[in-house]
Amino acid sequence: MMSDIQTRVAVLETKEGQPFILRANPTIKEIQGFVREQNRRVDVGAPAGPSGIPARHITSAKYFDNEVDMYEGKSGTDISGAVGIGA
Amino acid sequence: MAYILMQQGEDAFIRTTLAGVAASPAIPNPGGNWGLAMATTAVGSNTAANKERVMSTTSGTGKIQEIGQSVAGGYARAPIVRSAVGWPNPTGHPGASYSSTSPQQSFSFTGAPTANGAASWWLCKGTTGISVGSDDLMFGADLAAIRNFAAGDTENITISYQQT
């Protein structure tokens, strides 16, 4: 029997609109690394992935206990400062 | 681009709907979530077993190897709600073949997953519960190219289904 239990996700809102979703219970350190790398790509004009999707400006970050909570409009835990956004 | 409707998908689409026979594993309840997965196995390979494949942490004949099972690197199946705003979201027109398209899903990576090298996407019966021998594949198709992911990468996938 399949379970719908999910691990915590980090949702990174972007200036361009579409958020980044980091699944599989990412740590603060892992999210920091993603933010740094994404900012670097924005600065040098590199794509955000092998498909050529443009890199995006990350504006805030939140933890959600379950990804579905985000889609249902629940409020997550703001971790923007902890991962170096707006510092 | 190669694509395939798996035996589990046939059960859900035809036998379950028309005969009322429950699928095993069960499809999500209305409002529950399908899982969108990526795998290293291309649809066009392993053709000898292409009617009934299983998710597996190892590759091999008749098996679909999902990425990120040893090292996630930020990967997990993306949830798609079982409803008309998720999938199936009918987009076909009367008089034409039925078709449906789900909202775009994104995957972002905090590191290189193991296994890496996604060649295909799959609509699965659940968002978790992956195990060797777990046959929960509905349908899938090849990606435009094999994608090797690293920290900072993101991938967008929009699934579409059409009966012909």
C-alpha cells in the first residue's frame, strides 16, 4: 500500500514567479548551496539546468512539512535569513 | 519520443473503471496525489518487458530505475493531485480523442542524485513507498534528452496524455 506521507520540502519563491521546490528534507546547508549556485548562475547568465531553463532570482525561502501544504495555501516556516537571502 | 501505457495504467483506465475491480496497488483517492517520477530507463529500452515494469533501485531487464534512490540530492516524486485541476485534467475536445495535461511540475537539486541521468518521466500511483518490485507505473514517456543533474539544477516537466 502506497503512502502519501512526504518529507519536508523547501519552497524558494522567485522574482520571475515560478518557485524552486527542493524535496527530500533538504538541510539549511543544502538550501544555502542551492541559493548560492542559483545566484551565481543569474550573475553569469548560465541556465538553471540541463534543459536550458533560465536561472531565477530567489526572493524568499520557506520550509513546509509537506509539499501539499504549500498548494493548500498553508503558511510555512520562513528560513530566508538562515539560508542567506536578504542578508 | 517514445511513450508507453503500462499494465498498471491499463488496469486503472479500463478494468477498474468498467468492471469495478480494484487496482493493486490502489490508485490515489480523489483529492489524493499521484507521483511524478523520473527514471534512468528510457521507454524505448527493455522492450521484452514493456507491458509490466517495476520501479527498482537497480537497473535491469524489465525494470525501471528511478533516480535519486541512493542519494536524493533534493529529488523526490512531485505530487500531482488526482482531480480535474491536476491529473486527469481533460483538455480534449468533443469529437476528438480524449487528452489531458497536468500543471507543470518542477524538480530542483541540492546535489547530484544517485542514480543520475534521467531519461524518462512516469506518472505513478503514489508519491512515496518506492521499493524494489513496486509496480505502480501508470504511463510515461522519454525526456527530450538524458538529463544529468547537479547542485543548483532545476527541471520542469509537463505531462500530457492522449488516447488514439
